Amino acid sequence: MTLTVSPVTSEFCARVSGVDINQPLDDATFAIIRAAFDEHLVLIFSDQPMTDEQQIMFSERFGPLEGTRGVNPGSGTPFARQSNLDINSGAVIPADDRRMFYQKANMFWHADSSFKKVPSLCSVLTARIVPPEGGATEFASTRAAYASLSEAEKAEFEELVIEHDFAHSRGLAGFTFTAAELANINPARHRLVRTNKANGLKSVMIGVHAKCVVGWPEDESRALLDDLLARATRAENTYRHEWRAGDVIVWDNQAAVHRATEFDTTHHQRLMQRTTISSGIPVAT
Ligand code: OGA
Ligand code: MN
């Protein structure tokens, strides 16, 4: 088998083939995968159905895993579950159930865990059950958004700090928290501009959890965050993935955003399981 990295679009995303990521990877092989991740931001592997243990083993090559807390049904494990199936019974969750509102929030462009004190480096999502139609995931490059700025804008934005707030973003999706849940949600502040240590390329960490630019008037703050997202999601900077069971995608949470798309949640089943790798880069301010 020859490990091959094939770019999917001219901007970002690559397919990786010729490697079995369910086996322990030697350092030389992982170094190629890690370099491809730093270059392409989104890596797609096909025909690699994973057990939970295999997903953890592969994910830990990128760094320490976050634990899932709070409202996600995977709470208390290293996994976040994106699914319309009840975690215990496997039955389809009714569309008006609170848990489905929670899932719908994934349809906003976002970077996983940007609201945490230590944000995430990347996520690994494994396709366990895939609906016959719909349920694609879309990706957009915030490295491309940064690159599209003028030199004056790059200089002006270099020091900006963004407040990310999970209560804000889930609120936009119509999800209401109990007082006890809210007490556990604290906003986090992170530098807008992120630099990839391996290649020096810069990006912006934005998405639905990004509530405001610290110290800016609300309207200007909103306008900047919206403009950056619009730049990232220009057609040429996006990729839409139609899943097949056994697909595994790794994406960068500091240089890309992603979103879920609709599927028929009452008639079809979908189960995606995510591990989230911590960046180890603490709060910016
Ligand atoms: C996620 C996510 C999108 C999807 O797992 O973080 O946003 O299409 N998933 O399930
Ligand atoms: Mn996500």
C-alpha cells in the first residue's frame, strides 16, 4: 500500500488512501498524515469503519482528547454523538424533542469547542450510520478568509480577541438551557488570528460560538465576524461531503469551520461519532 494524499479542491481538503488508520501507525506514517492535515485542514479517509477503541487510538495520535461534558448524549465519555437515535434504546428521537434542537445547532457554521478555555486543535468524525440521502457535512476554510484580507486589515486584526460563548450560539438555535446548565457555561476569550505552528500559515477562529470582538461596539463587532465568515464560505473555499458508512474525516478547528445539513430525521437513521483533540493552547488574554 502506498500512502497517497490527493487534494480535493484547489484551496483545501484532501483524500488520504493507502493506509489502514485502524492499525497502530508508525511515526513516519503518522508524520505524513499530520503534515497533510497542516497543509489541507480537512482529511478524508474512506472504508475505515472504526470501533470506539480504534477511534480513540487514531485520534490520540493528534494529541490529548477532550472529554465531552454537558448536554451532548456522549457526556462523560471521550465521544460526542451526532445522531437522531436515542443513545440507549436506538429509537428515532421525535423531531420536536429538545435533543433534536440541540443537534440542529450543528447546522450553523462553527468550530468545535471554540467556546472552551482551551480550544480544540481538530476533530475526528466517524460515520457509523448514514442516511440514504441528506446529512452531508460542509467545510469552509478560515485560512482562505484570512488570506483574502488586505495587509492593513491583517495588521489591524492581529491583536483582536474574540469572546466565544456556547450559551449564545445554542440560543441562536432556539435551545434553552436550565439554570443549572447555564451555571456551568462560561464564555472563553481567544485571539482571532491563529498561526499554524508547522507552516506559519494564519487563519481566523470564528463560527457561531464567536459572540463578539472584545472592546468593539456591538454592530462593528458583528459586522466583522459576519464578513470573515462570508469570506470563509465563498464557494471556492468550501467543500461538501456526502458521507458513506466507514468514512472518517479529520478537520482543523482553528483554520476551518463546518456545519451539518438536513436529512429526514423521522424516516432515516444517522449516527456520527466524534472525538475532539485539544489544542493545548490556553486562553488568549
Ligand atoms: C460535529 C459536527 C456535523 C454533522 O460532529 O462536530 O458538527 O454533519 N457534525 O454531523
Ligand atoms: Mn461540529
